[in-house]
Amino acid sequence: DAKTTQPTSMDCAEGRAANLPCNHSTISGNEYVYWYRQIHSQGPQYIIHGLKNNETNEMASLIITEDRKSSTLILPHATLRDTAVYYCIVSSVQSGGSYIPTFGRGTSLIVHP
Amino acid sequence: DGGITQSPKYLFRKEGQNVTLSCEQNLNHDAMYWYRQDPGQGLRLIYYSQIVNDFQKGDIAEGYSVSREKKESFPLTVTSAQKNPTAFYLCASSPTGRRFQPQHFGDGTRLSIL
């Protein structure tokens, strides 16, 4: 039961901004949006998360629309090392109160020279 | 450095054998998780544990078993009942599973059938 929709693949020129979109139209009021990325044959790496406000850290910026139905992850100056699969996740509460992220197929971002 | 260690990196299994994948963390995290990833797919949850001596089934627990006897260790056994075990297995941990906190992942174990 995927709660997010992402494009299958995108590409970006090195040094340019990479803008990765995510739709989460069924998000509820207290659910956060999280982004991870997975470089080939490694474990996923946490990038950033947000609830309502835009967020920025040393890796990326997260822009969430006012209605919270979509968001965009921005890598301001993409490098070749940013080539990875990017996962947009909305937190999912399992029975018993555990918060378990559900990873879809994500967006495969290729940064080219 | 603190982190999660998965071993071995590559593992081969004969038909009908059980194999155990190791996952150790020194982050003092309460919650630990096992995921399976098939080529071109996302991660699917096998088992998770909120605290020592407690664990719950995830979406695809059939053919797998776990234990959580120590806080830092969460081994996964792939039994002979798992008919298609070839996959990339990822272990993760988080400070607690009671509210959403970012997970830390190991670098995975790739299991193949001989």
C-alpha cells in the first residue's frame, strides 16, 4: 500500500540543481515526509525530513506544498556522487504503535558530467 | 565510530540449508529491523524489534526467524522454508520505534543460492 508516488528515473547535469518530486496526497496531519537515498549495493542513508515547513540541512532542502500533498527534494549542486536511488517516505504506524517506514521503488537519479 | 555492522557481505547457501545473517550495532539503539531487497525493488520489512527479547513480524516473515537476546544484536536466520532466498538483506536500527526517527542502515548481506 504505497503512500507516495515518485518518478521512476531522472537525470541531472553535474553542478546543476536536482529537483526530485514526490506526491503524497493521502498524507495525514501528523505524518512526516522523510527522504533517504541508496547508493548501489549500500544501505539507505537518511537525508532529511519535514512536517509542514521547508527544511534545509547540509545535504539538501525539502520543500513541502501548503496542502502537504506533495514535496520536492532539492540537491542544490549535484555531483556525480549523488547518483543514487532516492526514496520519499511517509511514516507508517504499525499495529502496536511502531513507526515503520515503507520504502517504494524510489527515483533513480543519474548525475552526468 | 558508531554504526551497524552486517556480516558476511556475501553468503552462499545450498538448497535445504539454514543460514544466519549477523547484525550488530553500537549505537545504543532500542529498535532494530530486517529488510529484504530484490533487484529493482524497494525494501520489504521482514521482522522488527522494539526492545530486547521482543520482536514482531513484518510483511514477509514467512521462512525467516530472528532473536533479540542482546540490545546490540539482531541476527536473522533464513530457513529452508524460504523458497526464494536470493536477495540483498539490510539491517537497520533507530533510537526507538515508538515515534518516527531516522533509521541507520548497515551495508547489507547479499545471499545467493548455489
